[in-house]
Amino acid sequence: SMFTSYFWLKERYNIIQVESALVVFGGVLIALIPQLQELISGRVPLNAIGILVYVLSQLPLAFAFSFKQGITQNCLEMPIWYLAFWENLFAMLFCIPILFIPVASNHPWLDILDATKCFFGIGEKCQWVWLDVLIFILVGTLWFVIIIGLVKEGSAALVALVKALSVPLTTLFFSMRWIMGDNTSVLSIYLLAGGLIICLGLMSYAYGSYKALTEKPQDQTDHTNQLEDTL
């Protein structure tokens, strides 16, 4: 996100912001030390294709965040819910055909049909599935709106750094027995240290952003106006 904002939106970062981003990246690596040790030891197979697909998926995501930053900061009157509605609508229309590509399953149509039946309580252990799905939708919607709000009030780079918190938080949730049951993972000191370092990096980045804003010349033009040609 910092690279796309730098070249597309002409965003410039001071040394504090760059160092803070590196600190956040280091915190993520520290939080992932147990998983990296399992990969190195061979206890967990290395899925190179999966890693490559995940890395490549971050590229359009970075462009999307930079685009939303230009849109929301150039059109301050645009409501967050308006942007969220249209983005999710087009995302849904784009993803529907992908659901039927037989990658994870040879019978995607039957899987979708079974999932629909289970949502309405038809099937074994499907009594409260509808509640789980609705909670997931509610949490996902709130998270999406918060992300857009951070893009509008902050920057695409700030959102990318905040999302880094999902690494230690996800591992933390996987260690909670009341959530995972018998599939809990062990809570390590690396997770706590990584989460603390990420938080320190975020606070440092926020300070760097505030310093850059206060030192910004009043007559400096807003480079995001170039997005008007794209629209």
C-alpha cells in the first residue's frame, strides 16, 4: 500500500513512518516464529503455491486501498456506507462465477446447495448455523466499514499496518478453548512480543503521520485530484 500510494497518489513518507512500517513488519515476523520453526523442521509441509497466491492477492488489495484513499479524501462528502455498498455489490457479482470453479471441490453446485440447506436448519448439526453466519456477516460488515473509515481519515498505508494486527490476534483466538474447542493452539511468548511490537509500530506511525501533517505546507496541492481523470 505504501508503494502504490507513493507512485499513484504521490504520497510521501518521512523517516518515522518508514521505520514504523519496518517495525510492524518485524512484529509480524516475530509473531510467526513458531509457524516458521514448524516449516523449517518439516513438521508442516510448505505450500509454496498457496503462499504465492496469497502474496499475489495482496497486490490488487493494495491498489484498491490506494484508490479508496484517493476517492474518499477527494470527495469528503461521500458517505462510507455508500462506498461500502457499491464495492461489495461489484465484489459479489465478480465472485459468484468464481464460486463454481471446481478447485476446492469437484461439485461446487452441490456444496452450495448443502450449505443453503444447513443455513435453514436442514441437516445434522445445522440448528444454530444461521446464527453463526449472521454473526460472521455482522462482524465482517463492521470491520469493512472501519477499514474504509481508516482509509478516509488516515491512509491506505495505515490500513495495511492496522491489518497486520490480525496476525497475532488470529493466533490468540486460535489459542482460546471456548472458541476452538479441542483444536486450540499453544499461546507462545512470540505472539505476545509480536503483538506488542506491532502496537508500538502503529503508535509510532501515527506520530509520524501527525508530524508530517503539521509540517505540510498550506499551499501544497492535493495530488489525489488526478483520480478525477480516472473516474
